[in-house]
Amino acid sequence: MAFYIATIIVYGAVDSMACLALNAEFGFAGLSNFGFIIFQAVGAYVAAILSMGGWKTSNAGFQQYVLGWHLPFPLPWIGAALAGGLLALPFVFLVGKRLRGDFAAVGLLVSAVLLNQLVTNFVPLFNGAAGISLVPAPFQGFFNPQGLQYQFAYGGVAVVLCVLVYFLLRRMTESPYGRSLRAMRDNDIVADALGKNLRVQRTSMMVLGGMIAGLSGAVLVGFINLWSPGAWGYAETIVLFAAVIVGGAGNHKGAVLGAILVPLGFEEITRFLPPLSNPALVPALEWVAIGLLIILFLWFRPNGILPERRRILSGVIGVIEPVPTGDDSDALINLGKIDQMDFRSLLNLETASTSHDVILLSENLTRAFNGVTVVADVSIEIQRGRLTGIIGPNGAGKSTTLAMLAGTLAPTSGRIMYEGRDITSMPSHERARAGIIRTFQLASEFKRLTVLENLVSAIPRQQGDTFWGAARGRRFWGQEDKVNIERAQEMLEGFGLSQYADSYAGGLSGGQRRLVEIMRALLAEPKVLLLDEPMAGVHPSLAHKIGDQLTRLVDSGMTIAMVEHELAIMDAFCDPVIVLAEGRVLAQGTMAELRANEEVVEAYLVG
Amino acid sequence: MSVFLSSLGFGLITAAVLAIATVGFTLQFAVTNVLNLAYGSVMINSAFVTYYLNIHAHLNAWVALIGGVVTGAIVSYLINRFIFTPFQRRQLPPITIVIVALGVDLCGTFGLQAIVGGSYFSYKQSFGREWHFLGMYLSTLQLTIIAIAVVVLGLIHWLLKYTKLGKAMRATSANMNLARNSGVRTQWVISTTWIISGGLCGLAGTVFAMDTGVFVATSAQLYIVLLLAAMFLGGPGEPYGAMLGALTIGVATEVSAAFINPEYKEVIAFLVLLGMLTFRPYGIFGKEKTL
């Protein structure tokens, strides 16, 4: 019985480490790593072959494998963690770009299936289907691995490692970097447009998760002393996913709870079932139960037993949840204090220049989708310190043009210049860091971040918003983060939404979400702000209040270009105005000039 | 040369089965945007219904096949209606639905295994005589399967090109909201598509089992690798691309098996899949979605 308890402790710690790592990838970074088990597997193999002697000399050469360096502890474990991290690198191309999450996931799933087949069939690597056995337990020359004391000590080491992993991951996720990870999870295209480097963020978490998984494999193989392809079928990943979903994705404690309930719990409960006539029945039913568990939990309790916890940044106790109301509520949003807000100091704006030189321009910008040209030869100029309007009928190519200026979409041909530099091939997150910030036509808030977190996440150049910055801990970035939170709160107060600081952004009304998006874009400290229909679906009175503030921003030195449908808004606020129709520039000038232009009037009446 | 031609024969039969399966799989993706990873489990369950009709109801295997087709249609319809659709109504990201599909797959495959056990099964059916032509060796059974595939894919072509339902399916696939606003009964189109594609799934499962000769409850578990490779090669949601993708993958796996090593024959499918996902995730002729 005592041996059994020691075994349970080791298994529990190994499963917990694996689930913590998977949860960091899936629950925080939004990476659905359907091949997760191969990272644990490679760790186990590497730890095994590093600790064993050469295959020809050890154990009479009955098993074949590579390396066999006979390294002392802890080198095999370190090697295992490194191998797990390295294995992540070939998959970076799958998760790095904007491949649909489910496409990348099946790519990883299929990779896991195929790697298992390769290892099974290619004997010289890891002894094929039979697997590697007689893996030496660490320190077996000094202690007796069969002894009870050794087994408990091993369990103790495993638990200590698990606790270290827990605190390491918590340090990473509860930092500004963790906030950026969750922002990417909630909406990657928007995070990209705000300057988050998706490839770096995803790679860092794949590598970190891979290292932890590799280490967990090493701990396991040092205890059970054997490892074969049967132990890491692709479906084992699904078990770990079930664990994270049941425990609570995005919650470290949930991951540990899930690990104890699902992989460990299922294994152990079936040990106590009476023997059945059909020995295959129990494992089959176990799989059915895992499948049902996933479906039922995702339906009835999608956030798991321990849901992701809300981060209260405002320091105020008690959260006001926005009450869902009709669109009329937008009219009641009180922007009363906004006129006292000093945009220039809050947003680090450069002093307003008196010359309206061209800051951003496009030359013969063209975009085709599947042979259909949506934008053709668009050459426009955005002048510094002005509020330029872009108007045109549906399908005129306004949003496509804006997306190309911001880098969300690559042009088919043409050139984009920003402050005298050619930025045509600059990725969107770099443009954002260079000062070009865009908003989106469709709702784009980070749903499971609070309103305040949405705002703070956009602030550029945060010390804690890099992998290594986060690793240095709160002492390194805490002071700066406090200042950033205060800046965001000041902004929130100006826009009259302070009471919702700690509410989830996903629960706000349409108009409130628009304001959150505008505030967030402003805190990204744009030099050029590109707004895609910021007033769509907003109550007219609120739209005018927003327009007044845009004028103030422009007067404080910001450059804004705004796509809009409403002529009234253009009349009131925009100068100059560019008219697009059927993908081409039809005319530009002041609204008064355009109203005199017959072609423009016709395009609007006909279009 | 003779090795090449005989492996080409195997390739054609693999491709025939794969084409039926992939067209069903890709149609489901086209109208509902779901990567139905439970597809393989429906295939093998349908094959087992055919088995029971064949062995226990003493029906001719080709007649029993109809039972497999009907099973595939009904089960697929039910999975979409009572599992995928409710989840999609909650506006969840596609990945959640894929995880749900994996759950369904586990229930389907291992539920079957719990019932039938781990033993081997085969239909009571003759392979017929062996035909030798153009350097290829194919049995009557295999030629029949190829003929079935040609007829069924021809019917799908007719359905998509010349019927009102086919046009509605293509419209729903291109833009569901626009189709609905233009008067297409999208919910009905989706249900019908799942019934038709489910029928293809059941048919594919049965002919897959006939072709392999001996099968177990978990035989189709890894078939998803070939399905995904064929679909992504032709472009997800593109039925004609799926046919071409299946032909390429089917022939490529069998020919590479003959020349390299049969144990690694899926490797080529895997490389194709990863290559497509990396460089052309919308297929060789696939369409990029607009913003």
C-alpha cells in the first residue's frame, strides 16, 4: 500500500506538470497543441538514452537506440527539458502565422500520429515498437530504487518540481506579458494590430510548454524505467485536454485539479473494478467516458470546475456588471469629464506641427481576391495633423484600403510610404509599434479581459510585456505597471466608464464597446490613427461627442483617418475627404467641393 | 515499371475509397465550417452495420451496404443536429467544435469497441476473379468499388452543378448570411448536406472495410490523416478539389509504399498536409476568404 501511495504521488506530479504546461499553451496563449504528448514523449526518450550506456555494450545489446552517453543525474533531465523545447521549433511555422487555430491544431494532431508511427517502425532510433526498458533510476548506485524510502524521496522530488513549475508559470501569466498572451487568445488579429508579435508570443509558450512537458516525461521514465510508443498515442493528448477543460482552462489550480481528477483518477479507479470477462471492455469504456466528459463539460460548464479568475486591476472591491440594455443606453453615456482630459500628456503626443505634410501615403495600391479586384490603383495621402475622411458606397474598398495601410492585409501590388519610409512589406505589429494603429469595423474587444485590462494591454513598450521581462518578476515591472493602470483609469474616467473598469469587456453594450476600442487604440499611442467606421451602430448623439474628441485629438497633434458611411459625420468633422467607389479614388477635397462634384453625387445615388 | 503499374492499381482503389470519403468530409466543412474529426468513427460504425446485415441477416454484402449508407446518413445528421449545431449557436471559436468532435470520435470508436470487442471481422463476400490489364492487378471487388466511386462522384457533380439544392449548397458555403438573406433555407440546406455527406461517409466506411478485407473497431481511427491531406490539398470545402486531392494522395501513398517502405506510406500524406497548411492553407486552387 505504501508503494502504491508513492506511485500515485509521482504520477500525480507528472500529470500535473503536463496539464500545467498544456494549460499555459491552451488556456492562456490560446494555442491548441493537439500534439502535446509528443513533447512529453521526447523528454522521456531523451532522459532514458542519456542516462543509459551505449546499446551494444549495455544489457547485452538486446535493445537498439541512439546516443547512450551514460550521463549522471541531473543531466538527462536537463537534456529532456531542452529536447522538449527544441521539438517546439519545427512547429512554429504552423502556429506562427495567422493560420486558423483549428487548422494548426489538426496539423499538430497529425504530426503526433505520424511521429508515433515513425518511432514505432524505425527501430534504430528508440528501439521501435518494443520501446526502451531497463532505464536506470537516478542515483541507483547510491540508493536502492526498490526501497520505500527511495520511492517516497522520488515522489518528493517530483512534487517539488511540480510546485516550481506552478510558480514559474504563474509568474509568467500574471504579468503584462500574460495579459498580452490572453489578448492574443481572445482575438489574435486585433492583438497583432496593437503591436503584439504573435509569432514570438506563440513560440515562447510552445517552447516553455515543451520544456515542461519534456521534464515531466523525464520524471516519469526515471520512475517506471521503460518507455514505448504505446505510452504516447495521440489520444493521450485528448486526455490531457479533457483534464484542462474539466479543471478550468486559464486557471493554474484548475489544471492541477484536472490532472488529479482525469488522467490520475481514471487510471486509479479502474484498478479497483472487479475483473471482467472481456479485458478490452474497461479501457474502451474509459475512452468513451473521456469523450463524454469533454462534450458534457464544454456544454454545461465550459469554464471548468475552477474558472479563470478575474483580474481586478482598479483596486476597488466589488465589480459592477454592465446590465444589457437597448441601444438607447449609449445616449446616456456621460462624456462629461472628457474635455478636461489632457490628451497631449496622457498619450505622449508630439507637439502639434503647423505644417500639414504628408505622413502616410499609398501609391497605386491594388488588392485582388481570387481574381476579383477589390481595390485598384488607389493613391491617397494622409496629412499630418488632419482628420481625413474616407467615404464611399458599400463594397467601395474602404475597409480593404485601411487594412492594407495598417498591414492587416498584404497588397497585391503598389507601395505604402510612412514618414518617408517604404513600409509595404512591414508586418502589422511592427507598423503598430511605429505608430500606425487601426480599429476594426466588427466588435474587437478582448472578451475575457476586463475593460481596464483591455486598455492597459495596448500600452506600448511595457517592461513586463516581454518573455524575459515577465520572467524577472513583479519587482521588475510592478512600478511601471501601476503607472500604466493609472493612465488607463484616467482615460476611463474621461470617457465616463469608470464603473465598468473591472467588468469583462465582452459584456458591454455596443456603444460602450466602441468607446473601449477607441480608448484602447489611443493608449497604443498612435501617430496615425486609422478608424474603421467607429460610429457604426452608435447613437447619433454619442457619435457627435466622439467626433468632437477626435477633433481635439487632431488639434493636439495626432493624425487620424476615418472610414465612415454617414455624410453628416464627414460634414461635421472631416477635412479633407477622399471618395472611393468600386475600388478606385473618385475624388477628394472638402465636403463642400465634393457636393459640387456630379460624379460623386451620382456614385452615391447609384451605388 | 511493373512495380509502378501494379502499385498504381492499388493507388486507384485507395483513391476511389478516399475520394468518396473526402467529398463527404469537405462538404460538411463547406456548409458548417466544422472539421468533423468524428468522421472516421462514423465510417467504421457504418461498416459494422453492414457487417451485421451481411452476417446475421444473411444479406448479400452489396445489399447490406445500403444499410451502411443509411446509418452514416442518420448518424451524421444526428451528430450535426444535436451536437455541432447547438455548440455553434453559442458562437464558440472553431477550435472548441473540433475538440467536441474529438470527444464524439472517442465515444463513437470506443463505444463500438466496447460492443464488438477487439476481434477481427470480415464480410462474407467473394473478391471475384483477378483482372490483369495495363500492368495492373485488380479484383472484381476492387473494380466494383472503383465503379461505385465514379458513379457516386458523377452524381455529386450533377447535384452541385445542375440542381437547385446544389446551388443552394454552394451559396451557403460561400456566404451563409448572404444566402439566407437571399431566400435560401440555409438550415434545411445544412441538414440535407449532412444527410448526403453522411451517406457518403457510410458508403466510404463500408467499401473501405470491403477493400481491406479484415477490419477491427479501431480500423478507421487514423484514416483522418489521409482525409485531411486530401482535403487540404484540394482546398477545404471544395468538393472538386477533394476528388483531385484524394486521387493524388491515394496514388502517391501506394506508389511510395511500393518504392520506399509500406510502413511509411502515410508519411507522404503527412508531408503534403503540413506543406499545404504552411504554404497554401486554402488549397492549390482554393479560395481565400475576404475580410
